Amino acid sequence: MGFLKTVLGLVISARRLGNSELLVKEIMDSVPEPCSRQLIRLTELKIEPCQACYRCLQPGSSCKINDDFNFLISKIMECDALVIGLPVYFLGPHASYKMLADRLLGAGHYAEHTRGKPCVLVIPYGMPGWEGYARVAAVTLPGLLQMRVVDIWQVHAALPGEALLMPENQARARSLGSKLFSGQLYSPARWECPRCGGDLFRLLEGGGIQCPACGAQGTWQTDGEVGFASEGYYRFSREQMEEHFGSWLVEMKDKFRREKERLKRVQEAYRDQNWWVGR
């Protein structure tokens, strides 16, 4: 008998037994094959802001900040599938999710352990029309880790437990669990980015549009269709990730070392402007 696969549920909510937690648990409980199930509540971890020291760009180097990030990224790299429950707050996801994503400067190295692993995004929200940019923000983490997104499920449910009062939500959650390791890939709707599943677009000159999450470009058709080429720039491709994290950021670190003294002279003129307000 081989090793059991590990399914990690990452709940981005402090609310106990809220919709995010229940949906994650329902999906995980519906995985048919024997597996090890683990849950982490992100809001119980200490995740500090990134210090932009670039240490994590070095192969084999962990983040130097003494918090829970190294523990968490290790659990994500070790798992065989990731299920994320991410509620919408004010027009976007819980801020702790963005704090986590900001710590992924070492994504080029982390992705060696996460590439191609299945990830489900479950995004409960309350009032229709207030989803804001939550979906675009949600796809960045699995994109940076080059995971295989199985579904991006926005669930209209505000009250704790309300999501699973609806039989169709129970059925979809169980279906996602049963298909988690089937190789299924998310199929974006016609108004979504076909590369990452985002639903917001930046208008470009000449009638073009660009997905702000993955960078894919296309056109907005007069009939309301979104036209994207099947190939072209894709920020989360292996090649672009290696170029950004393995080349460009490393070059910026080297450039900083070369320009350090000149930059200090620019900073010096502002050193005495100590207008900080303390508590």
C-alpha cells in the first residue's frame, strides 16, 4: 500500500463553523479515496508583512521572519491537494490572504513542490454585486504556485451555515471532493479569463483587454464575447515565473547593491522629516 495523499484545507476566516469552513470540510470529506485530511485556520497564524529582503530568492533559503509563514508554506508544499475557503469582506477577500500572497517572493522555489497539484477555491459572499475583486485576488496564490485550479466557486451565502442549506451547494461540494484527484481542470465561462478564470479586465488602447491577474491579453467583441488567443503571454507559466523570480528580481537585488550608495544620498535629504505619529 502506498502513502496516503494529504488534502489540506486552508480556511481564511476567524468565524467558527462559518460558510468557508463548512464548505471546505464538505469538499474534503467527499474525497472518495483514503487520504490524510488537515485543516489550518489562517487567521490563527501569525503572518507578518514581507520585508522585501529577497532572501527567499536564494535556493534552499527560508524566510528569515520569525512567524508562521515557513510552517504554512511547508504544509502547502507537502500536501497533495489544497482546498481554500476564502470569504469576501469589503469588495475583496480577507486581508490575511493578501498578506500570505505578499510573502510568496520565493514562489519560484515553492512551485517546484506545488506545480500541477489540484487546488479548489471556494469564495462565499453576502450581498450580490459586492463581490468586488475577490475572484481575481483569489486566483493569484494558486497561480504563483502553479497549481491546477479545479474550481473557482463563488457561493452566495451570508449567514453562518447558510451555504449548505441549499441542496445544490451540497451536491457541488461533494462533486468537487469526488473529482479532486481526477485531473479535472477549471473551465472558465465565456466572460472569464480563459487562462486563470479571473473576471475583471483592464482596457487597453486599440480595443484590447488584459487580465490583471495573469496578464493574458485579448479583445472585447461587439457581441459581448471575450476573445483571447490560446497562446501568448501568461504570467503564471513556468517560463514567465522563472524569468520574473529567477532572473528579474535577482537582477534588481544585484542592481540595488551596485546603486546602494547613490540611493542613500537620495534618501538622506528626507531623513530629518520625522513627522511620524505614535500611540
